[in-house]
Amino acid sequence: MSESPQMSASVGELVLSLRGISKNFGAVSALTDIDFDVHAGEVVALVGDNGAGKSTLVKILAGVHQPSSGTINFRGRPVTLPDPRAALTLGIATVFQDLALCENLDVVANIFLGNELSPLRLDEVAMEMRAWTLLNELSARIPSVREAVASLSGGQRQTVAIARSLLLEPKLILLDEPTAALGVAQTAEVLNLIDRVRARGLGVVMISHNMEDVRAVADRIVVLRLGRNNGVFEPDASNQDLVSAITGASNNAVSRRVERLRMERDQSAQAGEPRP
Amino acid sequence: MTEQGNSTPLALDRADARVKHEAGLSGAVHTFLNRVRSGDLGSLPVIVGLVVIWTVFTSLNPVFVSSSNLVNLLFDCSTVGVIALGIVCVLMVGEIDLSVGSISGFASALVGTLWVNQGWPVALAILAALVFGALIGSLYALLFNRLGMPSFVSTLAGLLAVLGMQLYILGSTGSINLPYGSALVDFGQLMVMPKWVSYTLAVIPGLAMLITGFRSVARRRAANLSTPSVAGLVLRVATITIGLELIVAYLNQSRGIPWMFGLFVGLVVAMNYALTRTKWGRSMTAVGGNREAARRAGIKVRAIYLSAFALCSLFAALGGVLAAARLASASQQAGTGDVNLNAIAAAVIGGTSLFGGRGSAYSALLGIIVIQSIASGLTLLDLSSSLRYMITGAVLAIAVIVDSLARRSRASHGRA
């Protein structure tokens, strides 16, 4: 297992750097001594079992929770994130798993919700133009920005949520399970979207349970287990290595299968048959 | 994304070839029909309902559509209509205020007591009533925001408590007569617009639509966005202006347009602007649609609830003052009976959803005209109030049924 935190060639400047982050909820240690780095133009996948502390870590970065100890460095400066507003103004945008869109409002209104232009006389034209610019930069497939969000598919909603997070020009974007509720085509669409966000030079942190999706877009895979760092992997790491890092057990379905295949191979080799 | 053979560059919002876009005048009509078919009815059901109700009552008693009766109708609309406007505010954020009737009654009693019995200047008495109304609403918001008390319960408690206060300040006499000939009573009973004022005012909506429409077309064209059909805009403006002028001309055959109704419509227009064109209105809609999403978007949800409840009670108090002016008295009966439910029913019949996030200020105007038409028609037929209650109840039920059928249709057509 390779443990070096700087094993991938860093793509850009160091955007975010966590050192020794711990978080206790009463007697429970949700996170213990976490180190975590994100560079500009890099997608870091955060994987781990249920209860590994992924969401807690993202919530700390989003300003929802405050760490019990440890330091957060954002673009080279130590920062504190007392509330969600603080994280947003620093340039950390979060797309939560449940998206948090208002279904009764149209796409433009959702993208600009809370950040409307000219509050006393809403500038619909400027907002619509900016919305289209954002969506086109993402090559998003939204038929009309004047439709209520209720009429959009899951993938399109994810697109709107990501476009909204890009409105304030963040440096780092956190995606909590962006593909969890999506079909095959929509998942592919969202993964493309993540690629494009990376191409814009943003740091991306993506939580996912789906190893396929992680491998498809991630530059690095950071494994958490029981609230601790449990290894950093290249996207081409074997499934066996990843699963054992996530579950902490070398004896599981994946490893048994690998073991069984190897035994069969060995047996056939001993039998002296030529391998195809 | 390459567009060949197109001499003009494609508008920013028309680049997606998969979406059908209608253009021109026929397109505007087509879009409207499509919207109705998919269940986005807007105010269509209430207008159809109004036509049915008016046809039935006119055939039963032709006096119903006489201009003098309609002028009276407008006087009666204004009082409860203002209260319904407040109800629209709380319904927008998905809450309810059941105490608007009591608040309006107390406001009228307060004006009567302070002005007639204590000798305050009338403006000061009205101001006191309005401040009291806003305070009651703020109290509901406090209970809701800080203690998590459902508005249904807190306003139900308020209904009783405020009614008690109304009876207390009216004392044993039970009724205070407001002096005839005073400005307030004249405003509620007599004052109508001079003819030239009403004709001028009837032009303004069309003119405003035309100016904002042309400005928006110019700005959208400059921003490389698709532009709505100019012919459609002109047609709409012409229809509205001619329609309004005809209505005004008809009403001017009798007394004319009441100033009180003018005040009501002015408030409706102002609220409509606030709800649709300001950040505050956008936040109200967002809180009614998805409270958590609004909170995460950085909207101060508690302040929005506070503004909704306070505005609702403020409008209720204003409605009470107008009702006192209309009846020239502040009595124990003011604000009791069907005032509460008429106000809520008017907002719902007009098309504001009971579940929040969907509605418009105009629903108060349309809804109250429906309700007052029923009341007025049944009075002309000399039917008892028992029948009036039953019929109003049936109309309310039909309105809610139409709303939920339309919602189901919207859901199956993929609209909110």
C-alpha cells in the first residue's frame, strides 16, 4: 500500500490542505488526525465505508461543522470556517447529496437563489444570460432555463446544482455522492461535467460509493476508514486493494475471489496443462 | 454546437435543437394552449368560474349585472380582499393565519374606541390599529421561529385571544357608531373616482406593460437572448386596455369606481411587484417551495417568515379598518362569522396553493370577486345566508378540486 500523500504529480497550486483534523461528537471520534490535500485542477475522490467520516469531513469543509482540532489551510493561508457563508465567501462551494433545489422555481431562479442581481428590481435578463453562460461552459443539456426545476431529470438537476455552485467562482467544489441516484446515461453526463469543472482549474472533492465512477474521473483516491486516513491510491489501483483499504479486512468477497482464481491457476499450472 | 446555413447567429437560449420553440403571434397562442393542456392553468379556472356564476345570477335576476350593483360589489370586495391579500403572503411560505377575522374585528374596534370614544385623531387611531396588527403577526412569527409552534395552532389561539380583546375594549355597549360625514366613513361608503381619473387609470396597466415589454425585448436582443413576440405583446396590451376602459365606462354609468377599490387594487399591484420582481418575493417563493434549500442558499428563513406573518396581520388590520368605514360602525360582530373563511377561500379560489410556493397577489383580487359575486347574487335572490354558506363552501371545494387535478396534470407533464 503506497502511503505517500504527494504521489501524483501535482497539477496546480495546493488549494486545500488539512493537517491533523479531528472531530468529536461527545464521546464518539468521527474523525481522527486526518491529513488531506487538494490541488487546483485535480479531482480527489473520498471513499470509505458508511460511518468512515466522509460526510463529516465534507461538512467541516462546508462550514456546517467545526473541527475539534487540526488546521485548515486554504490557498496557503490558515482559515476557520465558522458557518456555511464563510466557506462560500472563501471560495468553497458544496453540492449536497439532496441537491437543495427549489422545485417550484425555474432554473435561473435556482442558480441565483440568495445571490439575485439588483434585489429591488430583479435583473432577469442579466441573470438569464449569466445562467446560459454557466450552463454552456459546462456543455450542459438543459432545454430551457425558464422551466421549473420539477420538470428536469435527475442528471439535469445535478447540472443545475453544480452550475449554481460555480456561480460565485469558487476555487474548490465539494460533491457529495453526485451520481448516487442517477441512471447510466445521466451518470456519464455528470462525470463529464466533473471533467469540465476540473478543466476550468478548480479543485474537486467527490464523495462516492461507486468505484467505477471514482476510477473514471478521479486523479487520486483517498480512503477513510473509521475516521482515519487509510491510504491514498492511484485510480488504476486494483479493486482488491481498494476494497480491503475501505473495509480494513483482507478477507472479503473480492479478495477470496482473487485468491480462488490464483489457486485455480496454480493448480492448472501444476497439472502441467499449457495455459491458453 | 455548430450551426451552418443560418445567416443570423442563434440566440443564447435557442442553441439546443431538441427543444421546440414557438415564435411569433401564433406561437404565443400555441404556447398558451399547451400550457393550459399540461395543467398550468394560472387564473383560467377562476375566470371561467366567474363567467359561469355571473351568467347564472344574471339569468335569475338581471339586476345583478346592473352597474349600480357592480359598484356596490366593488365596495364590498375591498374590505375582505385586503385581508385575502395578507392570506396570500402566509400561504406563499406554506403557513396559515386563522385569526385574520379576529384581527380585523379588533382593528375596527380599536379605531372606534380611540377615535370616537377617546377623541384621538383618526389617522393616529388607524396607525395604532395597523401597528397592533403587525405586532400580532410578529408574535406568531416569534412563536413559529423560536418555539416551533405550528402556525395553525398559534393563530387558532390568536383567533380566540384577539376576539376576547375585541369584546373587552368594546365593553358592555358592544357597538360604536362612526360619525357619518367623516372622511373615513365617506371613503368606505361614498367616495368614487372622478370619471377622467378612472379612464386615465385604466390606461396605465397597458402602458406599463407596453413600456416594460419593449424595454425587455430590447435588452434581451442586446443580450443575444430570444425575444418574445412583439405582435403578441401589442395584442395583449390592446385587449387589456380596451377591456378595462369598457369596464370603467360601464361602471361610470352609475356611481363610478370606488376609491376604496382603487386602494385595494393598488395594494394588489404593489404586492404582485414585490412577490415577483424583488429578491424578497423570490425568497418567499423559495421558502414556500423548499425551506431547507432556501436556508442553504443563504436566505434568512426566519426573517422571511416574520415578514410574511407580519404583513398578513397588517393587511388584516387594514381590512378591519376598511370594514369599519364601510359599515360606519365597530361592533362585536365585526370580523366574526365568515370573514376568516372568506378571506382564506378567496386566496385559494384565486389560485394560491395551500401548500406554499405557488400563488400570486392577483388571486386575492379574483377570488374575492368570485366570493362577493356569490354573496351579492344570493342576496338579490333573497335567499338566506344558510344557502349562501353552502354555495360558497361548494365553490371552495370545486376550486380546491380543480387545483389538485391541475397539480396532478402538471406532475404528469413534468411541471411543478
